[in-house]
Amino acid sequence: MTELPEFCRLDRRKRAIVDAARSLFAEQGYERTTLKDIVDRAGGSLATVYKVFGNKDGLLEAVVFEKAASGEVIVQRAVAAGGTPQQILHRIGEGLRLHFLDPEVVALVRIVVARSLEDADFARTFHERTATRTRDSLRNLFARWKADGTAMAGTPDMLAEMLLGLFVSDLHTDAISHGAGADHTEARLRARIDFFIRGAGLADDGGGAPDIDIGRTRMPGPGAAG
């Protein structure tokens, strides 16, 4: 049997270490997880951890930035699948809902918030490589639609911030409350995305904005008479 090249073996060890660290950080927290815990679960040696990541802080950054960067990919895949703006936005919404409310992501956000209080550089880097990238992907999508002649209410920047805010607010609420009273059903998501689509003027039927139920409150669509 042919032996794998050294770089392939190192890549496999790196993958195993990151996976183990992500699970342990989510299960028992960053501070309570030791490098020995991670090596015991992943296999390999402490020497490999130090060689590839430098220390536990470097390993945390690898875990956090890998997991959080997925938002940008979700937008790209939803767009690549094609369809009308309404179909694409619902696809993006479902992907972002599943991503941002993944228990591992919520647990990592708690770690990130605590770490950011002590390390401003880490906080800035996290913001630039996660939320900023996802927002930029959304902004570019709205800008492309606008350039192609799609009518919309609001600028691409504003629409991107508003759409992303639907998910970031739920993520932060879950991180703080540990999911207490959470209602993250598909029906709730669809109602919120439909409301956004109507307000942005991107509905397929081109009509006005009907009343839409969001949670227990019935809200008039944008532009409805007061």
C-alpha cells in the first residue's frame, strides 16, 4: 500500500485536531479545555499542535474562523443554484438559519464574545472575516440584481445589513439566553423572509405588501395605510 506524502498526513492530523477542538470547546468551554484533552480525542501529539497552530489561542482562531466563514459560502451556493430573487433569498435564509443556530456556532460565539473583551485585535479580525464577508456577499448580490435592472427599495448596503441582521440577532439572543424561549421554526423564518422581500420590493408577483404574521403580532406590510 502506497504511503501518503508527509503533507497529506499533516493535513489529516490538522483536520482531526481542529474537529476535536471545535467539539470540546463547544462541549466544555475554551478555558476548561486543555491541549491534552484535544490531543487525547484527536490522536497525534502536542508537538503537532504547537507546530501547526502555535498554541491554544492559535487553535481557537483556526476553529472559529473556519466555522464562521461558512456564511459567505452559503450565499454563494444559494446564488449558484439559480432562480428568482425571491427563491434565492429563501434559500439563503434557510442556509443561514441552519448555520447561525447550529449549537456549535452558538457555543463558539459565547467564546468569541468573552475573548473579544480581552483582545481587541481578535475582535476586529473576527468581525472582518465573518460577518463582514457574509454581508459583503449579500451586498454584492443585491448590487448585481440592481445592475441587471431589478427594481428594489433601498440600497444594496442597507438590504444586506437588514437581511443579515435577522440571523445575527437570533444568534446573539441564543448565545445569551441558551435558547430559552427560542422559536426558530421554518414557518417563522419564511414569514420573516417574505416580509423582507415585500419591503425590499423583490416579490415575484410585483404586487404590494400584504399584512404578514410575524410571531403573534400581525404587522401591516410596508407602505400600508396607517
